[in-house]
Amino acid sequence: MVSSLWKDENGFTLRSLINKRAYDAAELISARIILSEGGEKLIGKKISAAIIRGSGMQSDASREGFEKICTISFDQFLPFVLPPVFDGGHRRELVILLHKHTGKLVAEFYGRIHYYDVLDQIKATFIIRVLKHLGCQILIILNAAGGCKKKLKIGDFVVLNHGDLTPSMPDPHLGIHPIRFFDPASTYNYELSGVMMTILDKLEIQAHYGALVIQAGTSYESPIERQKLIDNPLVSAAGMSNYNEAMVAVFDTRNNLDIGPPDVMRVIGVSVISNNHTLDQPITDDEVVEVMKATNPKIDLATAALLNEVLQP
């Protein structure tokens, strides 16, 4: 692990260098928004909310009440190269939407950077740091996950109240925030999670509160790992993303980085159950993607309703 006190030839510490690159990426995205058709009206507007969609959650449905401003591929703003996508579940595109009622901007990520893509938590959570520079205040993080309780059916939503990193998943603050500890107990915002549960109930979408365990991947859980998860009364679902991103989103960087954005985000985490570990059945990536594709209409309805609720003129 490179020390956070290491400096490059220009005198940047690792902390400030990462933040500078996130700032530059945010500037590129802002420029693309302004250069889009009608973008001159959006000069000075910040991103008010963002959605990160997981495996197979790649809906192309037009959102009622939203106007698409532009689409930006990840490689147009990331300062590092990602390996090829070997599955059909992630497009790696950022779509900028305008919420017509409030005139606010929403960033929707179709795909994410997994830890297993880059073997580096700083890179895996880089888009969260970019969102901070874009002014994002509300973040909805979605992912596909295996259910660890018999009551969880395929397609059920789990609104997350807690998360856990397995030993294979390093803390995303290692090496960049060595001088401060923080309490992750309130990583997922309780108030907004309650709003989401109310919305899901109104939409008659089966939903539960629960905790998510994440591991590095890329393999799914072994039979022994599955049994450990099933036996743990605190665990509802297991996946490979979401919680590490949420940890970075709620961490206040002002006291730790040489330059830093001023705000933390309020985070809502939702795992959609793609398979159930209690059934002891084999699982493939294709099956996960197909389940998520079938769930996309519900995801679209729920996220749109939540944004309508929390975005104010």
C-alpha cells in the first residue's frame, strides 16, 4: 500500500492527487453537459442526485418526468483504463437527466467499477469522489445480490440498513485516510430508507430491511461461504458492491484531503435478490442478468418515485 504521505514530482500527496483527478473528471462531465443541446441553460447547475445501477439493471425505458441531456461513456472521464467487460450486465455509461418538475440534474450510472475490475478500492470508488465534486447530495446505490434468508424471493428488494466487508474486500479508505477513523453505523440514511420502503409498499413491490455482506469476487460464494451467511442471523444478502461505495459517499473528506469537496451524501442502498443461497442451487452470471432485466420496470418506477419525493424545486 502506497503511503498517503507519498508525493509525486509535482509535490502532490496521494490524497490530493486522487482528489485532483476526481475534480478534473467532474469538470469534464460538466463540460459535456454544457456542450449538449440546450446545455447553455444548465451552466452552473450541480448534480442533485445520482443512481448507480447494478448487473443487468440497464433499462433503456424513457423516464416520465425526466429529460435525457447526454450520455457519457466511462472512458471519457476516467483517468485510468478499465479491463474489457466480459458480461452483458454493465454498459459503463453515465446518463445525465433533467428532472422536469424541479429543473435539477440527476446522474445515472449504467454499470459501476467493481473492486475485481481494478483490484484497488480507490479506483473502485472513484465515481463517488467525482460525484462529490459535482455537488451530489443524494445517492441511490443498487446492486444484484444473493439472498441469505428463506423468506427472500427472487426479485425482492432489500433496503439496506447496514453493511459488512469480508476480509477479501479492503476498506476503501485504506492508504488515503490514515489519520482519521469514522463510525460507519449510519452509512445508509435511515430517513431516506424509510421513504423508499413507503414507496415500495405503495408500488406493491416486495421489500425488506436488511444487511448486505460484500466480497471481492469474481467467483460467487462457495457452499461453505453460503452456509456461513445463512447461519448468520444479521445477514440478509451477499454481493460484490454497494457498501464500499456508500462508505466513501458518507465520509467527510474536508479534514483529510489537501483539497476536498465540502459535503457528504445521503445514501440509500438497495439490493435486488437475484438468487437464494438457501436453495443450494448453482448460479450463473447470465441468470443474474436475466433476473435483473425482468426487474428493471420495478427499479425504474421505484427510483423515479423516490426522486420525485426527495427533489425539491
